[in-house]
Amino acid sequence: MAPRRADTTPTPTEQMRRGQLIEATIDLICDRGCAAASLSAIARQAGMSKAAVLYHFSSKDNLTQATLTHVLDSVTAYVTERVAQASGPKEAVVAYVRAEVGHQRTERRHVRVIAEMLLDRQSGAAPSVGRWDMLARLLADGQRAGVFREFDPQTVALAVGGAIEGVVSHWLTRPAFDLDAAASELETFTLHAIERPRPRLPAQASPASSVPPSVL
């Protein structure tokens, strides 16, 4: 294998090879779990030599981290596109929740990678720092606009994010689970958690109290 050039910017061919290795890593993790995704196994899956894998990614840790980053970037791009179409803070949060569930339904392989790599301490993948930062920003935007009640956006984002991951994880092991209905429930759950309480209307007088005393 030829040594790396002084210019570390990947060529189009190198970018293609890296993409192949990431896809091979995704396939192995989905089929056999993180423990089975060794450099040798990834090389066989991609139809390359182990030396070629190490040329593009100097270690398994670097490859698994690049794989996780690729998957999370895919989720972020999908969600960002849909949130950008929202007409206000409330609609943006609803779009976020719906998009998170929708993307994970259409990209089932990516969901398995996220679940496997973040739970497997041996995978070399860093924790998903910032996983729910976009949601936290949307919540803070809604507070500044006066649409949402006062709360800590980061804490609520983590709570809503955990609910999303819990629902999707349940669906992964039980394909008959109605994910569309679950997404609707997640939307309702989120809005109840963040919206300002509606002002209570004054109690209406009872019919008896509205009758003049002289009539009684």
C-alpha cells in the first residue's frame, strides 16, 4: 500500500473507498453486532485488504467513529431539512419529533448502528455528545418567542430525545408496533411538556345564581 501523500485531503477515489468501508461497517454491525466488526471482517465485507482499511482509517476506533458520525450526520440533515419548512416554534418542534421518528423508520440500518455503537463500550465510538442540541435550540427559540413555558431546554430535550429512542428501540424488536401512532403520541407528549398553560376562564355563574333574587 502506497504511503499517504503530504496533502491529507482525500481524493475522490479515497472518498469513495472510505464510503465503502463505512457501509461495510454498517452492514456488519447490523448483521452481527459491534464485536464482530473487526478490521479483518470489515476488509472482507468491503472486498479490500486489511492494509487498505488501515490506509484510509488508521485504527478500528477511527473507522467506527467515522461510521457513527456518518449515521448521525444523515439524521441531522434529514431533520434539519424538515424543520426548516416549519412556520413557527411549535411547528418546528413537531417537525423535529416527526422527522426523527420518520428517518429512523426509513433508515433502519442507521438506527441499529446508533443503538449498537453507543451501548457497546468496546466499539471505540464516542458518546453522542450534542445528539439533542438541535431540539434544545428549538425549545429555547420557542421560549424567547413566548410560545413555550419556562424550563431548562437541555433537560427537556434529553427527556424528549430519550422518549424518541425508547419508542424506536421498541419498534426495532417488535416490527408490528404502530410507529405512526407512536409518533402522534410523542408529538402530544412533547407539546404537553413544553406549551404554556392555557389561562383558566372565569367560572360561569350557575343558572340559579343568575336569577334575580326577587324572582326566587
